[in-house]
Amino acid sequence: MMYPLKFNPILKSIIWGGSQIASFKNLPATDGVGESWEISGVSGDVSEVCNGALKGQSLTDLLEKDGENLLGKSLYKRFGNTFPLLIKFIDARTPLSIQVHPNDALAKQRHKTFGKTEMWYVVKAAAGASLYSGFRKPIDVEKYVQSLANDTFTDYLQNYKVKEGDVFFLPAGRVHAIGAGCFIAEIQQTSNITYRIYDYNRTDANGNPRELHTDLAKDAIDYRVKSPEKDVLPITCPYFTTDIIEAQKGSRLTRSHNDTFVIYIGIKGGATLTDASSISVTLRQGETVLVPAQNSNKITMELSDETKLLEVYVPPCGTVLSPIFIF
């Protein structure tokens, strides 16, 4: 019998990382951590259970032993032993590189993996923090190459000032970059394929220029101009649905899902989650819980504080759309 699962975070030390992830997750102080991979099925970085009878087992172990009950029958048929989502917290002390991700067709052709459609929820933002998402004026392949050569590529990008609670949906093909001072929860397809376009001429720990993927990015970029409006929750696409749950201390809520797992990401406060088999788990700020499909048809939440959670699941009847770019 499965139950609500917690996983050991996979902490990533990155050149642009800060110190907020440790404090947000109530971990020992650690500097230079750019990402905490909360739930991951990426090869080489597969999450391990840290609670209950399944403690120590990997997400891959669970899928191989009981994939239908974990994902749901239709999703297991669709994804097999590959967990379809990667959940992260990201802390940007300095700006991330400007980058783009390939869609499913291109990623399968080049890398034999999924593409990468993702979304960001801004958990915290320093005063004046901003990010890039899409283009603000017309650009084509020729202008793309020229702008990189003369160091004007950022002039084409749409820049957004951000605050707590802002949401950005980033379909594969959209050029983007997280700016300094942004602390973000990221939901994405299971993929670690990133084409780095521009990196402010930074060097790695050994003093070498960071690798760029200028040519690979050419065919991956959606060159259309993005409208300047920010996105709003819920976000629904073929790869995931994300919504927010906000409630006061003492509230009792019931959620119901059929034939799909559900992930809850603690943004603020705390709650006790009880699944359909009456198995309970606590969820605090900075924690992430996966409720297996076997027991997701009735999830009861009792909130111990004023609470904010992100709720994430994969539409069980969804199919991957054929167009290259999904909006």
C-alpha cells in the first residue's frame, strides 16, 4: 500500500546560487545552492523516499514495482517507468543564463528525451528583481545571430519586474532567464536539456567560459513576440496542471483527483494531509509531498497556520499535442 511520499531534496551548488533555499526549507545553512530538486526522475538525480515504510527506495524503484498505483493507469500507460515531472526550488543570487528548451519532437530527435515545457511561481523576490520571458520586438534567425555577435540580444527580450505570487508559463521554445533576487518554485517536464544562449561572459569555477549552445538553440527558439501580460493560476497544459490553495489557520479542505498522482508544494504555513486510505503526513513550508494515484480520490487537509500550497498533477486523459509550440 502506498501513502503520501516525501523525498530527500537534491541540492545543487551552482555559480549563481544563493543562501535562501536552506533557510526556506529549514535545513542547515548552506551557501551557493541554486536549486533544490524536490521530486526528480532524471537519470543520475533520482529522488529517494525519506518517510514511512518505503524510506530509502528511489522513485524509479516505486515505478518499476507499482507504477500504475503511483501514476494512475492512463499515465503509467503513457509514461511507463519515467516520472513525468521535475519539481524544483530555485534561488538566483545573480542572473541565470538566457536559455531555451527544445520541444518534444526536437528533444526526441536530438537527445532521446522529453522536451521541456515549464512554469515558474515566484515565492519571494528582492526589491527590483526581474526576469526575461519571450521577445518584446520582432526577431528572426538572422537578427538572433547578429545580436549575439554585437552583444544586443537582451534588447529583444521582454523584461518583467516581479513580486511574490507572480506566475510565468514557459512553453518549450520560449527564450527566458531568471534574474537576480528571484526565489522560484519551478514545475517542468522531466528533462535536463537546456540550450544556453547567453551568459554575460561568465566563467566557471576553473576560470573557463561557460559552454554556450548558440547553434542548437537556433532551431529550438520560437521567434514570435510574446504579449507583455503575466500569466495567472491555474496553469493547464498537456504536461501538467498547477493551481494554488490558500486558506486560513483551522481550515479543513477536501480535494479529489481520479487516476492521477498529486503533488503539493509548501509555499507558506503548514497542513496535515490525509489520503483516501486515512494515512496522514505533515507538510510545511519548503516541503513537497506526492500523493500516489491509488489514494488521491479523497485528500483532506487540515491547516495549522495561514497556508499557501501549490497543487500539481498531470491531466490523466491528456495527450501530448502535436504542434511544436504550445500556448
